[in-house]
Amino acid sequence: MEKITYKKSLAAKLVLHQESIAAYQALKDLCSTYKKVSTRMSFGKETISFGRVKVAAIKIVVRHINLHLALDPKEFENTKYHFKDMSQTKQGQIYPMRVSIKGSRSLKYALELLEVALFKAGATELCLFAETPDYQKEFRPRSVEKLIQEGLIKKYVKIIEDGTDDVVEETLEEEILEAAELEEEEDYEEEASKEVEEDIVKVTFNAKTIYAAEGQAKKLYIITNTTGWNLEKAIPMKKNKDNSFTAVAEFPKGTHLEFKICKDSNWKDVEKGIWKEEIINHYYHLDKDMIVEDLIHNFRED
């Protein structure tokens, strides 16, 4: 009698579970915005590293993404973040924290934590013109048979004697893993059920163009780390009668906000310093409502 089992790769799971691709794309987009940050997809997971420092690992479990982070869970106790302390497990020796991404809010928190992990690893220098593939196209829907042909699903066959309870080693491993994953799923649901609405802070952005930048802009846009530097989610600023610009936005309390301002909703005309030099991101820790001021001396001129 034949005993047949299948083991799916991370790529196969993305193909078969299209609902996971948007979160995967957001994680990859964030990684691409930092210099010296690399990602490597193996059969069952994808690792994120800064140089030789391991930062995080991406897996798919029960149709959603689990992000394993090289962060100390104790630092995030009694915060808005919901996570599983994995420090007592073998994998937890490298990635002590695990967060599950099941919706827009959990994705937002996962991106924030990934940024913290990247920062702790030393990733601070941005790639302003970073681009990532369209993973919706890369992991387009295909049949299981096609994925087997491509080697993205491995098929195991073993001949066993009738009447025996012999099992394939890979099958037993998968059954154990599936049981552990379902237990993790229940733990996360219990934690999520206790979630309460987080505090919100309001930030008023005021910007004024001076020096060479004065009078150059009809519109300004704020691009932030809170969206993974997503250009499509840039915050438009309203021009006032005195030629200053204003925008108001809300963020969860405790957000580590970084931003830059551009003349358009892209990096082509990003703000520069007085000598047209590159400037660091504006940075604020949002623990209360605040007003943020920015004087813009120059814009990039390509």
C-alpha cells in the first residue's frame, strides 16, 4: 500500500492562499526601503537580515502570515502589541517573538515591530528609490499539480505493509506541526479577543518653504514609515493664504513616526537641506497630541 504526503513551500502557500499576498508585499516593501537589508526565501520560510544579522522570518500558518522577530518579548509587555513569547522554543533562540497577521491592524503593528527590529540590527540608511516586484503577479494562482511540477510542493511516497500503522516520517512531522499551529492559532484568538481600542493622538503638520524652495510648491505630501513608506498613502498638505502648508493626521499613541515631505507623492522632489544635502528623516515619538514644524530649504533637482 502507498502512503502519500505533500509538503508545501512558502511560495506554494502564497500561490494557494492569495489573501496572504498583500501582507507579504507590505513586509517586503518595508525591507526594500533600507540599505543592506536582504531577504532570502528557502523552502519553508523567508529570512530577513541586515548584513549578517538575522532580523526576522516569514512563515505562513493556517492561511495567514506569522512574523518571527529577533526582539525581546519582555520589552513589549503591557503594550498595544499582541505577540507570542517563543523564547523557550528552539526557533525562539533566534526569533523570540512571534506575531500573527490576520488583518489591517495586525499588519500595521507587525510593520512597526519589524521596523524596530531593523533599527536595533543597525538598519537606518534609507533607499529612496527602492522598488519591489509585484508579488500578486509573481505568485499568480496555479493548480496543485502545477506547483508539484515546479517543485514548490514536494510529494512523498512510501510503500507500507497492509494492516500496519506505519507512517511516513514527513507525515508525522507535518501532523505534529499542524497541531502546534492550530494551538498557536487558538492562543492568538484568545489574546485578540482581549484587545481594546488603542489611544489615538492627533498630529498637526506645519510646513513652510524658504530659501531656494520658496514658491516652488503648489502641493506638498507627507510620506511616513507608518505605511511602510507607501507613496500611494502619502498625506496631502493644504496650502494656506500665507503660502505655508498644513495637514492633520491621527496615529496610535506610542507610534514612532518618521517622515519626509515631497513636492509630489513620490521621491523625485523630496525635501533637501540648505546646501541641497540629504537630510535624515524627521522623527517623533507620539505620546500626545502635537504640532510638528518643518522648514524646507530645497527640493531634489534631478
